[in-house]
Amino acid sequence: MNTIAESCPDADHPFDGHSDDFVAFDHNAVLGGIDLFRARFITRTTQPHAHSDFEIGVVGSGQRLVRCRGRSFQATGGSLVVFAPGEIHSGSPLDAIGSTYQSFLVSPRLLAEMFDTGATPRFDSPVIQDPELAGRIAGVHAALEVGG
């Protein structure tokens, strides 16, 4: 992964016991090409932004305040976080412990092909409490990070 921010004191375990913010991204050609994002947020706040792709993420640990659709949502460890293309969102850690986060950016075309549907997925809330599914998605993300 390409590091784009502060530090990674331990390249094998950048989120274990370190208080530094960390942001990394990578493009993976598997599944037709998706972008992978991984971060630890202690002090860093993400400013309002949007993507042209779906963002499907997992809060691995800690808590994040997610702002989207004119509201605030609390995303705790084991939560899924999903944003549609063009959906403006931002986030920040809820406490001094911070949070870890990993996500995929997946094109609408690829997502429709993966689920064999012509319909664009719609989510009632950007934060979904489903620890089992979050664990599976985190596992896929980890496998893709190491080239799986």
C-alpha cells in the first residue's frame, strides 16, 4: 500500500499500540480493479468529500463519528460504513483512542456485475451494524492487501 500520511512506525502492524495517524491506499487489479484504503485515525478528521465510486468500509476498532446526509452517525468497531457515488461524507474519531478503518472503492459498474443486477444499491443508513459481515469484508480486504 502507498502511505500518504503521517507515519507507520511498524510496517507489519501499523495500528497496534501506536498513537500516530496513518493513511494508506492501493489499487488492486483483482476483481476488475478496486482501490483499497486503510487508516488509523487518532487526531485526523476527514473533510467533507465524495467519490465517483461506492465506498464500502469497516471500522475495525474504536469509534468514528460519520457525517453524511445532513446527519451524524456513530460507527463503532465491527460496523460497516457505506457511501454511494457522489455522496458527501466526512468523519472523525470520537475519542483519544481513535479508530482503525479499511475500505474498498468499487465502481458502480463493477458492483452491478458482482451482484448481477442492473439496479444501483441504496442503503438506508451509511452505518450498518453487522459485525459478522464486517469481519468477512475485513478478511477480504486483508487478503487483497497481500496480493490475494
